[in-house]
Amino acid sequence: MKHIFYKENQLSALIIGDMAQDNTFLSPAQNICKSLHVSVLAPQIQKVVLENKIDLIFGTLSYQGISYLKVLQEIKQINPKIEIILFLKVEDVDYLYDALALKCSRYLYLKEEEEHVFKHFRDGLDVISHKDIFLKDTQYLSALIESSVVSQSDIQGNVTYINDNFTKVTGYTKEEIIGKNHRILRHPSNGPEIFQEMWGTITQGKVWRERVLNKNKDGSDFWADTIIIPFKDEKTGEIIQYIAIRRDITQMLEERRAIHAREIKANEQTKLSEAKDAFLILFTHELKTPLNAIINFSQYLHKNMYRIEDIPKVKQAHLLEQIYKSASSMLENVTNILDLSKLRNHKINYTYTLFNLKESIQDVIGKHESLALENKKDVVFQDDGSEVHISSDEFRFKQIIANILSNAIKYGSSVVEVFLLCDKEKIEIIIEDDGKGIVDKQSVFELYEQSSGGITNMEKKGTGIGLTFVKLLCVDLGFSCVIEDSKTLGGAKFILTKKLKD
């Protein structure tokens, strides 16, 4: 198994005595060490240890009749944790008791182990490496546990232990929590399925991990990345307890939410800015067309005032009619914008009267005859023969029908059909066209939205506020308005509905 703290060739060794003169050993030993020091002289042995970080002293207790016992004793006093592996010879028997007092990692008889010297050296380094790994892993685990909210419970979920961080985060003291069930932390917004999954996992001896919303002692929320580890009896294999390690991620989630909220707000501001730019372009275009007509036609009449009698009456009437229609179109656009502002701020006053629904619809259709003629569209009206009267604001109702109808005329291909249907419960007004239809049937009701592509797309016809106006008026007057695909004509189908009991 790989350990995150383990690195090969990271240990330093000092070779002493007979091994220091064995080149067949020193060459491979050099390859598995970070640094390899060699010495046969006692003073030099101590100097090497004092000047370098030595992890292992490896070699014989004596060399050519000179014992290293004294220097090794001094080294052990200075650094008790240093690892020593000694090979003993027959002549070392006189020092055997003192040598054992060194408490070396391993004692070996040189005569029997001489052929396995390198193996013992490599095994010694491996033991030191794994001992260092275990120490660092333990330190890492301790640091992890200290920074986490840790609790221990029996197989029923009753708490048997908590660490200090548990109290800091949750507010519960050991006296308040020990012996209580973990349900004391359960937040009411958590569904039962999350705990069913948890118990289903840990009772099978598997580790369970999930983000869980907990409730602190003061009632505040506590989001935790939770890991529950089942512990089994080594002999029976039965689960005897559970350890829960929770990492408080409340602040992290709050920061993420704040960042996400800022991003959403920034995107909304960008979209709003783009929408306003689009509206200005479109609205300017809508004003420019009738304004040019007013200027050109009135300028023509003004220049020809001295010979006004020479201009045919029919042409004069046509020019004046075009000026009137253009001015009316501009006034309608400006009025819609002013009314929309009032609508959004709930400052519109409504005048309720009892009126004939069929006559009102036919009146709106009649006023749009010139627009239909200009766009080469046929407008067909049909009803079920009912004479329906409703109590509402007739002027505002006509505005709803006018906005939908004008859209159908502008975006249709050749025909627009209007239906009035009534039963005992409701009335329905259906306006269908044979245009390209509407893809996003919800966003078209938002301010400045239109059904086609970019801002300068020539298919955009109008200011983009009409359907927003319809949406707000319908809410105030108790109508519902939905858009469907027309199955008969293939374009858009607007359905206005009002329940008669309303």
C-alpha cells in the first residue's frame, strides 16, 4: 500500500566496522539511501552522527580488535531514537551484556548472517521508513480529528464519546450529549430517506458519507460533511460501535451561496443592460418609421400650400390620413410605456362596467383592419353564438386583445383566426396565426423579450413590451393567458381564459 508520506531513498545510514570495508555490500547499499557514510574509526563515527542526520547505524560492534561500545553508548545518550543494527563476532562475547544494554533494533551473529548482510540492511531501512510513515500518518489523523466534530456511538446510535470540537461547534456539553441519541442533532428539513440510506449502509459494515444539515443547541443550522465508520469485533465480526467524523462546512457553503448570488445578480444586470439597449434600438425604430412619415407628408403639404388647390382632394385626404395614423401609432407606443410603468408599480386605476364581450372583440378587430391590410393578412372572427357580458374594465380588456392581435398580424404569414367560446364555467378567447410560432413560450412575456434572434434581426416587429403589458393586465383583471402551438394553422395560439364565477 502506498503512503502519502513515503518516499524512497530518503534515509541516511552510517556503515561501521567490517561492512565499511566490504565494497560488494557498499555499492548496492548506496543505491537505496539518500546518503551513505562510512567509517571504521570511533572518533569519526561520533563526528559523523553529530554533523549529519543519521537514521541507521549498521555494522559490526568491533573492528580489528577495537570495540565501538563506548562511542555507541555516547551516541545513544545524545540520540536515544537512533536505530542501530549490530553484527556480533566471537570476540565480542565479553561485551555482550553492555551491547544488549544499547537496545539496538537488531543483533545478528556475523558468522551465520554474513551472506545476508545486504538483506538485513534493506530490511532495517524499510522498518525505519514504515515507522516514520506510521508516526506521520498518526499525526495527520490526530490533526484531522482535532479539527473535526467527532462522536462515538453504540449500535443503537446513542452517543458514548464526543471530542472538544463537538462542543465548540454544536454547543452541547458532554453531560448534555453522552447517552443521548444522535437524533438530537437531526434537522427537521432532512427527509427520512437520508437516514434510511445511512442505516442501510453502516449496518452492513460499510462507510457512509454525505452532506447533512444538523441543528445546533441554539437552533442554528450546521452543515456537515459527515463520515460514519462502523467498527467490528475482531473475533466475531459483529459491529460494536460507530465513529462519526463531521467537518463543518457551513461557512464554506454560505460563501459559495454568496458568490453564486453575486454571479446571478451580475448576470441579471448584464441581461437587463442588454435588454434595455435592445429596447432602445427597437423603440427608436418603431418611433422613427411613423415620425418619418409625419415629417415627409407634412413637409410635402407645407411646400405645396401655394398650390394646394392643384393637389387632388383624394391625395390630400390620403396624406392627412397617413399623418394621423403615424401620430396615433407613436402615441400608442408612448402610452403603452407609460401604462406599463404604472402597471408595474400597481398605480393603474380600473373602471369596471358590464359590457358585451363579442362587440368589444369585434371593435378591436375593426381598428386593426388597416394594419392587417398593410401586412396582407386576413383576420377571421368566429364565435359559438353566445351573447356574453362580463364585468371588467373594457378599455384595458381591449388593450389585451389589441396587443395579442397586433402580434399575430405582424408575425403571421397570411391569416389570423379569432374565436370566442363560452360555457357555464368559463369563457375562452383564442387568437391563432400561421407564422413560425414561439419557441420559448414563457420568456416572451418578460420585458423587452421577443421571439426572434438578435437585436437587429429584421423579423422583430414592435417594442417588445406588448406581451409584458398583456401579462400584467391579465393578472389584475383575473384572466389567464397561455401560449400553445397552433395545431390547425401551425403558428402561435394564445388562449385567454376567465372563469365566470370570478
